[in-house]
Amino acid sequence: MTEQVIRKVLGEHAKLSVDSAALDPAADLYELGLTSHASVNVMLALEDAFDVEFPDELLRKSTFASVGAIRSALTELGVA
């Protein structure tokens, strides 16, 4: 469920060059077209979708570098 929501958010906000549903969880989102501006939109959409707030220590490029990295950050925030 969590990964499906992450992929949906990426599809709507990341402006990637590939379909977010088909992404390998380890694929580098920045290599696939994620910009710093789009990553902020992704972060805000994830906060809304999961009712969480990313703390300062998670506001780094690596947090949003892949589906797996995003999932790990959300797990740290208590999202199942």
C-alpha cells in the first residue's frame, strides 16, 4: 500500500521520463528526471498523503533518490 501511494505521488508530481508504476525500487529518480523543484512537490504531496512531516534531518537529496529511499524515510516516520 505504501509503495503504491509513493508511486502515485511520483506519477503526479515528479515529472519523470518513465512510468512511476514500472520503476525499480532502487532506480535513481534524479537520473530519470527528478529536479530539486519537483522533489519539493513530491515531498509536500507525500506529507499530505501520509499525514506526516519530514523533519530537517530527512530533507536531503538522498531521501528522495529512489522509491526505496522514500519508503525507508516514511518507515522512519512511523508509516507502515
